[in-house]
Amino acid sequence: MNNRRNFLRRSSCGFGALAAMGLMQREQLNATCIPSACFNPSGLHHPAKAKRVIFLFMQGGVSQVDSFDRKPILEARDGEMVPFDDPREFANTRKLGSPQRIMKSPWAFKQYGESGRWVSDLFPRMAEHVDKMAFVHSMHTDGVAHGPATLFLHSGAMNVVRPSMGAWTIYGLGSENENLPGFISIAPSIGNGGSRNYGAAFLPAKFQGTPIGSAGKTELRIEHISGGNSVSDFEPSARWQMQAELQRIQLQQRMLVTSPGHDSARMPDRDELDSLIASYELAARMQVTAPELFDLSTENEATQRLYGIDQKQTEAYGRRCLLARRLCEAGVRYIQVNYGDDSANPAWDQHSNLPKHADHAAAVDQPIAGLLTDLAQRGLLEDTLVWWGGEFGRAPYAEKNGTGRDHNPQGFTMWLAGGGVRPGIAYGETDEFGQNAIVNKVHMHDMHATILHLLGIDHERLTYRYAGRDFRLTDVHGRVVSTLFA
């Protein structure tokens, strides 16, 4: 009977003790943590231009030649058979120079803004903000399939488990708000890397991202977080007093277990223990802050219209973008806003029926434009870096002489806005067809290094020793593209 009581007491109070221990040791931990894991508001290695990142991830690969990289030759030579070094065909057959049918874009391009940037009819709302953007037309990356390329985009590696960029970011800078996670992924997909795209890998687990909702669903919430409480009849002070007493008992028991003469081998790993402490501390604090933060109904009608929440086609992504702005205001350091699904064919993956791009563009165009407008109006765009793009681009020719475009990691477009970026510029070029990056090429490692630099982090110095070697997001690669800086 006594053993049963001890078991119940330990199982019901254990997490409370861990939380108490974490709270009691917070000052000590802050005083002894390694420099890159401590919060440094001015930047880790140099003054930061951006305090936070909002990454608008377009899962599946938007076609650069149908969106932001205008190539008149595609229309002039539409239907011609031209030899191309197709990356997918080479991966399968080891042959180069296969003839492919040039396919013009179904959408017309126009020039926008004082900068005169070319944007297709896919994105008329985003086009109104080109003077805020820095376009990078010369992106190239590793991985020709969605899974490897998506992992590479998020972690800088394809074949080993590495920390995600968001995890590296909060490992380096910490969170601006101790009551919220420092890294949040909104509506992530379970495919093409799944949780590894926001995971911490060998970094301490407390730096992993927190998923909110999932792809294909409209509900946005963190599991098991609510404003309710099973002891809500008690005053908060009474609840804390009761919990403190239970924690005191558990702390005494833990001290006995770890004292000399007792077997400590069965105690949790230090990383697991620290992460568990941090997780339950954070969960307790979020019970107060999260429900109100996630309640988008408190926004006025004008703001909801700005994000397209009043329209069925834009409602889902509009809610994600609006939540991103609220998280940004609340001090979340790295926010990923995913557009995709969990099917075998990711959203922008039009191997056939390229006009389907229009449906996806219509779903994200107004919400993204609304986000940029809202951030600018609130003065947040100055220190918030908005990053848009997918894992790769698409080919300028028809796949298998059909109606769609295949994957193209050799040349595609991303854009940045805010957070110390030069507005209204275009950097780099692809060839005349839009297939290969040829001028001022920017590898995904370079993009990672550049974004970290804007956050005040030297990508070569943000390292973590694991399994006998130092690791970093950019591995042994990466250069900072300083031309993009304001």
C-alpha cells in the first residue's frame, strides 16, 4: 500500500518538481550557459539588423519563370525542342543534353514599383510590394527530389540528421519572450522531412521548434495548451502554494536519489532533463499567454480583410500569416509559415497542369501582401526579416512533352524583405531560359549564412561540438551576400 502511494505521489508531482527546479536554477543557468545559448539582444557576433525571421515556405517549388524571373525567349521559342542538361534525367540515366520542348508561361509579366521589377499575373498583390523586396534570381541548391531538397533548405544537409535553421537561430540568440517558444512552425507537413524540418537534432532539445496546427488543416493551436485548468476554482496564489509544497517533496526525493550511495545511472540524460524542465516551465507560463495570443477573432475586421480571412480561398493561409504577425509582436524569434499539404504531391509541384499554380498563388498572394503591409504599418518590418521561397524551382520546358514543369535545383528565385535588406533590388541572374544560375550565384548555404548575418550571427562561429567534431548550419561552406544589405 505504501509503495502504491509513493508511486502515485511521484507520478503526479514529478513534472511539477522539475519545473520548480528549473525556476529555482534559472539565474544560475543564465550565469553559466555557453555564450551562443544565452540571449544577446544586440546580436551574437556583431550588431544585428534583424531581430527575428518570418519564413514563408512554399512547399513543392514555385516556378521562377512563371512568377518573378521573366524570360521573353520562352514565348519567342515556345514549342521548340532544345537540348538541356536535365538534373532529374541525369540522376536517373547519367545522360546530359536531352532535347526538351520549350514551354512559355501561361501568365503575362508586368513591371511594378519604382524599381520596375517584373512580376507575373500570378502575384498581383505581392507585386505591389516589390520596392520592399530584394529578389535573388540566382539561387541553386542540393537535392533534386522534394525530400532531400526540403531537408537541405531547412537544415543545410540531406543525408544526416542536422538541426534546423530555426533551432540554430534560437540556440544562438535565445527567445525575446520567455513565455513563448523561440521557434514556431505554423502548419508544417509530416512529409519531406516532417519534424526534422523544425527539429533540434543533436542540439539540446529545448531548441527544437514548436508545431502549431498541421498542413491541410485550418485550426491553429498548440496541443494541450488552453486557458482552462482542472483546479480553476482555486485562486492562482493558492494553486502555486499547493504546487510548491508538492515540488518541495519531490525535490527532497530527487536529492536522495542523486546522493552518494544511490544509483544515479537510471536518472534521465542531462539534456533530456534540462529540456523537460524547460518544456514544462514554458507550458505553465503559456497557459496564461497562449490562448489570448492565438485568438484571431480579437483582430478588427479591417485587419482580417487585409489578410484575406474574409474570403474562403485565402482564409487558411491568411490566418497563418496573421498569427505570424502576432507571434512576431510577442517576441517569437523564428516563425515558419508553411504552405503545403501532406499528400504525395506537394502544393506547388505541378509536373502536369501547370495552370494549377494559379490556385496556389491565389491562396497565398493576398495574405503575404497583407503581412508585408501590416508589418510595415506597425514598424515591425524594420527589424523583421521576411524570407519567401521553396526548396527549388522548376524547369523552363515541358516535362515529358506534357503540360507541367519538372524540378529544377539549378536556378530559381527567392526574395527577402525588411530586416536590414536593401529594398527594390534584383541580385543574380539565370541563363536566357531560366534554367541555370549563372551570374552572382547564391547557394542555399549562402542564403543561410546571409540570414544568420542579418541576425547578428557569424555562421562560421555558431558551432556545436557533437561526436568529436564541430558542426554548424553551413557546414564548411557558405558566404555572406553583403550586396543584399541596406
